Amino acid sequence: MASLSEEVLLVVKKVRQRKQDGTLYLMAERIAWGPEGKDRFTVSHLYADIRCQKISPDGKAKVQLQLVLHSGESTTFHFANESTALKDREAAKELLQQLLPKFKKKANKELEEKNRMLQEDPVLFQLYKDLVVSQVISAEEFWANRLGGVTNTDPAQYKYKQEVGISGAFLADIRPQTDGCNGLRYNLTADIIESIFRTYPAVKQKYNENVPHNLTEKEFWTRFFQSHYFHRDRINTGTQDIFSECAKQDEKGLKSMVVQGVKNPLVDLLSLEDKTLDEGYGVCGAQPSTSNSNRTVKESSNYAIIKRFNHHSAMVLAAGSRKGETPTDQASETSSTDGNSRDSDFFQPPVKKVKLQEEYEDLQQENRPKTVPLNLKKSDRYAHGPVPLQSQQYTTSQDIINSVNYIQHEMANYKPNLTQVLSSTVATSAISALSPGGVLMQAGAQQAINQMVPSEVQGELKHLYVAAGELLRHFWSCFPVNTPFLEEKVIKMKSNLERFQLTKLRPFQEKIQRQYLSTNLTGHLEEMLQTAYNKFHIWQTRRMMRKT
Amino acid sequence: MSDMFIFMAQVYRELQPFVAHPEGGGHGVLEMPSGTGKTISLLSLIVAYQRAFPLEVTKLIYCSRTVPEIEKVVEELRKLMEFYSKQTRESNNFLALALSSRRNLCIHPEVSSLRFGKEVDGKCHSLTASYIRAQHHSNPSFPVCQFYEEFDAVGRQVPLPAGIYNLDDLKDFGRRKGWCPYYLARYSILHANIVVYSYHYLLDPKIADLVSKELAKKSVVVFDEAHNIDNVCIDSMSVNITRRTLDHCQNNVDTLHNTIHKIKETDAAKLKEEYRRLVEGLKEANVARETDVYLSNPVLPDEILQEAVPGTIRTAEHFVGFLRRFLEYLKSRLRVQHVIQESAPQFLKDIYDKVCIDRKPLRFCAERLQSLLRTLEITDIADFSAATLISNFATLVSTYSQGFTIIIEPFEDRTPTIANPVLHFSCMDPSIAIKPVFQRFQSVIITSGTLSPLDIYPRILDFHPVTMASFTMTLARTCLCPLIVGRGNDQVALSSKFETREDFAVIRNYGNLLMEMSAIVPDGIVAFFTSYVYMENIVASWYEQGILENIQRNKLIFIETQDAAETSMALEKYQEACENGRGAILLSVARGKVSEGIDFVHHFGRAVIMFGVPYVYTQSRILKARLEYLRDQFQIRENDFLTFDAMRHAAQCVGRAIRGKTDYGLMIFADKRYARADKRGKLPRWIQEHITDGSLNLTVDEAVQLSKHFLRQMAQPFRQEDQLGLSLLTLEQLESEEMLQKIAQVAHQT
């Protein structure tokens, strides 16, 4: 059995599925279940196919785990081992929790990639519509030799993935709900947890320190929500709280940010005023002291809220831009640690210089004439430019006068030779042959095809060409046919081509016939198809001969 | 652009008189929206005058409020001068420079690394004081500032070459030459054509006496961003004394006493010499004053400097004894159990009755202390700030019998159980500090983006303006949209007035307004509250109601705190969030630091929401005393002044968002009281004229609809061509007959 060679991560015995006892296997890429005593799996799902898992509530008699697939089907496992059912289920759940996101991402990534390609390339999109949506070939076939090629050839393009910022209100999304019996329920998702970690690195550190050695994940988050840290208006009281350290760290971070000062001198309120009044002067004088001693409890809690909001916003902002701006951040840090950077103009942020010279864009003289953006339809023609002048034979004015004189002379002496003219019938036929639609004008009609055929027909024709080209590419890529797989494929492609001819090409031909257009339009397409058929027939007959 | 010429016509009218009659000066009050070229118009007109009549207008003193604003003015000036030299094809010999505190100008490696202005001043003093330098002479290992030494040795002979010097240029120049930029700038303002500095240098007598004393009489003075000028005047003349101050002062006096003892044993001649000097009068005390920056006395009337120091405090021991007595008296006054309010003469009478201190020696207190500190060679003057404060108070209280009040409060109103006695000696008359300026200089122009109502400024500053005008913007598109939101969606009246302050319905509706706005306004929103306490309460209840969380879905939230450094950080992050497209909300406070000094140009402020009317805290006794004084002296009713004060701050807040004609922004006044004519009428004309009758009492939903419409319109591209002929003029258009007529006409009307 091939699947046995896979790495088995977890085996859980006594798991029922459809009232049948069996064993659940969690493997590297799929989850599988086989009935008791049998040597094969009756249930097997790739992780990538699983949308989510659900578990039965803690209080329930049956301990169950349900897998919901992307297709909408679901499979329920019942953990039947009385003593360890719960533990088994938890183990399976935990493992799945770790595994599923990996595969989910992979699946999503692929989908995203396909989506992106279709969006970026309208031709491909049309092709997709023509071939896949109308079921000429299947989606897998369509992508089979596209996706790999693209992702392999230019990973650079794929690399610039935009970092997604954090919603400022992620904490608001965990609205607690009362569960009816004096408790609160917080809904945490993986996204929110990631947001918390990214915004508050101190919490992440705590998590790494404590989970799972000291606390389970659930306990950790329970404590988190109970801590004053989460509730910003509560004032730090106890020290047994593991998050009190986080709060202290935040405080420290905030303070260091404040001490570091701001880089933009225009917003530095400390240096804004040129001369502040000395202590003791001024009207208001006795400012309400900022020390906490004579603040009421309410006031200091209000103050704490304000501080936390500033901190939170700053952290969210930092988390959003952390990735991109690390190098510049470092640069600025080195400059600030450079000693007295404040007075040295070299380090003065360029912002200041720019902002001091207020520019009114409406007063700026526009020196340059308005430019029209260059819009090139055929860039190669632009690139090659006009042909360089070749030395030509110029006719002098004397020559021209001479020739005019000569013609005048000739005309003066012209005598019609009426006996040798064409007969009237011949002349008429010649005229008809030369008028539009006539035999001799055929070439001209061909040239004017883009004027004679309405544009939508042209468009359709283009799509047909692209689609046919794609199919033919698939067809011809099968030759030389040297594996059974290719053999199979070439036969399929042949039928695809036929189907294409039947469902796409024929209706088009009928349409242009109805519009009285020349059927030649599709001649070349048919020719191409015919060539393919011929090739196929030759190959087939050869094969038959070889077989017999 | 056309506004600029109308404005210039106005300024011209004001300057005209003293070209014709050099004796008659002219002062003016002008309001013009920011970003319409106020600074450049003033500069170019006055510079033109200076070039045309170099003997009549010798100097331009341009005062602004913050350091960035000062630097901006110099940059504008630089552009103007470049234009001049391009047009005339000759380099002009104008010298213009900015002056700022040591903190912004010092290039000494050690001193300039200090972060706070006070530290820098103290350190600088300890390296440049005259006796320190004398010691250095005898003992070269004694540290001095080589930049100052260099400047002192050669810097004064060669005047600063002509040019435009911003703060950084001064520093560069100083580094190149090895001269101290600060002292170089202070020395150079005497012969510079244009000086740009903070208005403290002119208004605060403690500094003005030192820096601006010798500036030429034929100067034109401009106070830009002057909407708060009366408060600056008052602040610079007011003193607060707490128990802590007195304790510090006690220590200072003890130190003085000990030092005197020591010196007496070693070098009694020194004290004798000082005594001799004091007999000769204070004139000589000015020697070597430039470097010995004892923050010198508040407005000493000239006659005092002519007189000799009274005998009772002439010897050092007597003076220290005198100080002790004065100190003990103040301590006894602070032991009161109830609030006391009295005038300066009452105070003087009381002090004479109780401890037999006369008025005359009190008047000399400040000067005497400086002299003593100098004699005793005290290095760290920052340590003696308490003693200086007390002596300044003594001089002030004995010099002015009017315009000041003394209030002694045994405790703060909020905490009646905690004894925290404070003696407020507060100035109520801003004209005292600004009077010398009006008297000395021939023309003073007070200007700002928000000065309405204009007529109140001449009254409280006590001067007679030649011109008073409020200008509007000529706009190619209405780029500001003032809305008065008076009701919530549930028809609850919105107001920050005291009775409904705690009302949950109002708070909820305010939150709702902010939430709706956060969903439709792009980039930055700035919201102003009437006070810190009010903001803290509202933020807390928004937090409890989950409103803030919903707002966070749309934008990040930053909140101003009372800590300036923290707020700076929040502000920077706010701008970062606006910059990277996330969008943010800044919750801030009217009268706070942000509302006074930070501009929210373009996307940094697409909407300003003013929650409530920012009345000053009316229960304060100082304010009550001032209101009373205003009523008695200037016939200004209390309510008028309070409304004026509230509305100028509101205008100041909302005006932060519009900084030019290409800028645009919503101005939302969220209080139903704004709809009343007496409030609305006090807004600047350029805001008033855009308030339609239809936008007077909107609900939140209606405001949202109007805002959506406005924002959509504003988001359309706006090019130069759209403005040409309307708010922008080409040279031909400007010279056209029609335009010139229009300017002349408007200038005459106003």
C-alpha cells in the first residue's frame, strides 16, 4: 500500500465513523481513516481539501470532530475510547490546527496566483473563457503547463508581496459575549492572535515563554483577557499578573520613544517656543502637577486610557511599516546615536529644509510647455525610426521644362488610331474586372478586410485564432508520441479539436455566412485544423500498422 | 494674489504718513487669512520703503511666534531678495538675520548637546561671564568658550557681510569663522536692516532690556500671528510665588550670606568697591552687562537708573538682611487660611506696617541683587532663579500701582484639604508691557490670520491705529466649508456648556459625529476640545461606550496629553499615519500647544472639528480680577471679552487646517451656540462669509451629507488655469486698468 510509505504523524485508535469502529491516521499530507481489521482506508482527505474542523462542545456526551471540506461535504469522527476520548480528540485537533493553515495557504496561494494571472493577462482570460468555461478542456489541463512555467521562470515578480497592515480596531473585534452563566466568551481567530503578536511583541514573548510549558494556550489567553493589560482603564495593582511585565515594557518603550524625541522639528513642541517663561512667571503658574500623587483615581485611569490609545496607535502604525522601513530606521538610529546630532546640520532631516520653503504650487511658473504623453501603438516602428535619406536623383528645372515641352509637342501631334481600339464588349468586361468586386480587384478586397468586416467579428475571429492556437499547441506538443500518457493525451486533444471545430468554429462560419461575408475568413483556421487531423491520421494508421 | 495687492495698498496707506511727516507714526491692525501671502506682502512693501527712503525707515523688526515660523519668514525674505537681485541685476547690501535663543544657535560642542534651553543658558553663562574670563586670563586651564573668545577678539570689528542669515546660516558662518553665532547675531541686529525674532524679545521686559534696547527708533515693527499678544504681555509681567519658591529663596539667601562672610575674610576690598559703585549710581552697573546675563529686571523706569541705590540696602549684609525680612514677610502672608485679594498699594502699606520695608528700597531690589551676584561671582545663575524671582516681584510691586492685583490662595479649589498656598501677582493690563514698543517705534503692525473682532485689540492694548482691516480670500473655488452642527440625529442639542457637560446624550452624539466623519473624510482629522479635563472625560466615556473602537476601524487615534514630549511623538505618528494613507484622528485641546503652533496643511487636516465653545475657565480669581479691570478701565463687558477670547481660540483652531488657496478642509463647529449672531459675528470675515444660513443648525446626518458633497467636489483636480484671473493674476492682468481700479477702490473702502 503506497500510503504506508507516508509519514504518519498521529494514530488514534477506537475512532468511529458511520457507526463503524476504526483507526484515524494523521499523515503528512492527508488525514485518513480505516475500519477495524481492514487494510485500507475508506476515508481519506488531503489537508488542502479541508476547509475547517469543528469540535463538539465540551459538555456533550459524544466526543466528536467534524471535518468540513471545500466541496461542502463533511465527515464526522466519533472518539469512542471512553477513558481518553477527550484527550485523543484534543491531540487530533491540535495537530490539525497546526497542519491545516499550512495547506490552506498553499491552496490559497495557488488560487491567488491563477487569479492574478488571469487578471493581468486579458488574452489569457479570454482563452480561459473560451476553453475552460465552455468546457472544451478542463481547468487542470489548461493550467497544467502554464502555472509551473510561470512560477518557475519569474519568481522575482511574485516576490514583491505586499505586507498587509493591521486593522486599528482588531481588539474591538474580540467583543466579549456573555455566555449566560456569569461568564464572558471572547472570540479569537488566528488573524487576531497574529495582530496581537505583531502589535505587542511583549505579549508574543510572554507567549513563547509560557506556552505550552507553564500554561495551555487557552489559559494564556484567559489570563490575557483578565489582565489589566487588556483593560486599559484598569490601573496596575498586582504583580502576580504575568502581563504586568508587558505593561512595564510598553511603558519603557513609550518612554524611550518620547526621550528619543521627534525627528521632524516642525512638530517638536518642546522646541517650538523660542523662549519659554521661567518658572514662577506667567499667569496660570501653578499648573496642576503631573505627578500622580494628587490625581484622583478616575483622573489617572482616564490618563491611562489616553496613554494607551497613543501607544496602541503608534504600535499598530509601527507594525504596519516595520518590514519595509527597517533599513531607514536603522539609518536614523545610527545618526541619532552619533552624539550631538541635534546641532549638526548634516543630520538635520531634509523635511525641515523642504517644509520651510513653502511652495505654492499654484504660483509656480510652468516653464516647460505642456507635454503630451507618448502613446505608441507600434513601438518597433518608433524604435526603427524613419528610413535615412538615400541619395536621390533630382531633376533640375531645366529637365522639367524640357519634358513638359516634349509632352506638349507629342500632344500636339497626337492622332487617335481608331482602327486598333478594343471592341466594346471586351472593354466592358475589362471595366467590370477592374471595378470593385471584379476579378482583378480581388487582391484589393483582401487588403481591405479590416474595413469590410465589422469589428466584433474581427474580435471574435481573433479569439478563435488564439483558442485554436492554444489547442493546437497542446496537440502538437504531444509529438513525438512516445509514452502511453502522451498517446492518451493526443487522442484527447484530437477530440478537443473536433469539439472546438464543432462548437466554436462552425457557429462562427454560419454567422459570417449569414452576414454575407467571405467565408475565406476561416479558411486558414480550417487549414490548420486539417493539418492537425492529417497528422493524427497518419500517426493513427502507423500505430495500427505497428499493432497488427 | 489680488488679495495681496489690496493688502499691500492697505499697508502702504499706513506707512505713507511718516514718509510725508517723519514725526507722525502709524500703527495698524490687519487680519488676513494665512496662506494668502501676508508675510511676503508685508516684507516686500516694507523692503521697498527701506530702499526708497533709507533714512526714514531704517530697520524692520519682524516678530513671529515659533521657531519654525521665524525660519519661514527668513526663507520668504530670501526669495524676495533673490528676486530683487535678479530684476535689478545688482547685489543689494541688505543684511537680514534671525535671532533665537542660545539653544538654537549655540555651536559649542558641549553646550549645544544639552536639551533644555535653561541648561544651555546656564552652561553658556558659566563659560562666558566676565569674571570667568578674567580668571581664565590668570589661569589658562580655566575653561572658557573659545567661540565667544574669538568673537570678542575680532568679531566686532568687521560687520557681518550683507546677506540673508537664517539660524542655520548663522551657525555655518559661526563655524567657519570660529565665532559664537549667538553673540554675533545679538551684536549684528543693531546694524541689520531686517531682524526676525520671537516677540518675547520685544515684549518681555526681562529680555527686551537686554536684547532690543538699542534698536533704532525709526524701525517698523511687525507682530505676526499676534492674536494672543495680550496674553504674552501679561505672562511676561506676572509672577507666582509658592512655598517652594520661598524655600528655594531661603536657601539662596543663606548661600549669599555665607559667601559674603567668606569674601569678607579674604577679599573685603571687593565689597567696598561694589559699595562705591552703588553710591555712584546704577549707570555703571551696566558695564559688562552684555555677557553677564542675569535675567535683568522688569521694566525699570529710566529715572531709577539715574538715582543711587538707597543707603539701607547698599552694603551687602544689609541687603541680605533686607531680603530675609522681605522673605519672612512673604512667608507670613502665605500662611493665610482664606483667599485674599488686594492691590499693590495695599500690599505696600501692609508691608510697611508689619516689617517697616519702604517702597523705595523695594524698587531697587532687582538691580541690587544682580549687582551682588556679580560681585560675589556666582557662576550658576540658574540656582538663584528663586531669589531673582522674588526680587523682580519686589521691584514690580513697588513700581506699578495700577494694572496689577495680588491674590493669595491657601489651597487649590479642587483640593481644599491640601494646603498649597500660592501668591499670584498678576498683570491685568497688557498695555503696560507693550507700551514702550508703541512709544519707541514709529510704526507697529499687528497682524494674524485670525484677529476678529479687530476693534478689541486697540482697546486692550491701548493704542490708536491708523488702519484696521480684515481681508478675505478671493477664491477660485470655495475651499473651506464651515458647518455648524447644533443637533444630534436624535435632535438633542449639542453644546459643551456647563449644564449639559456630563450629559451622556451629548457625549454620545459628539462621538457619533466623530465616527461618521472618520468614515467619510480622507487622511487626517483634527478634533479640538475645550479643555484637558473635558477631553479626558469624553475620551473615557467614549471608550466605555465602544465609540472609540468603532472609530479605530476607520482611522488611528492619537491624543494630546499635557506632556509636551509625549504629544510631539503622538503628533509625529499622526503625520506618519496621514502620510502613509492609513488616516488618523488627533484629539487635541484648544489653547493647548498643538492648537497654537502646529499647522495641518493639506492632507494632515482635511477636517477640523471643534467640540464646544472654548471658553476660558471662568471660575479662576485671576480671570475675574482681569475682567473687572477691563470693565473698569476699558469699558469692555465681561461677556464680550469672554466671547471674544473663546471665538479667537475657536478660529485659531479651525484655521489650522486651511493654509493656502490650494488647501481645502471642513470646519465643523459642534455646538449650537455658534449659530448665534454674537458668536458667529466674532469669527474672522474670511470664515464668516462662507457660513450660509442653511448650515447654521445642522444635525449630524445633514452635516455628513454636506461634507460628502464638499469633499467630492474638492477632490477634483485643481489647476493653475482655474485660478488665473480670479485668485491668480498674470503680469498683464495685474497691470490692466480694471484691476488697478479695483484695488484702489477696495483699499479706499476698508
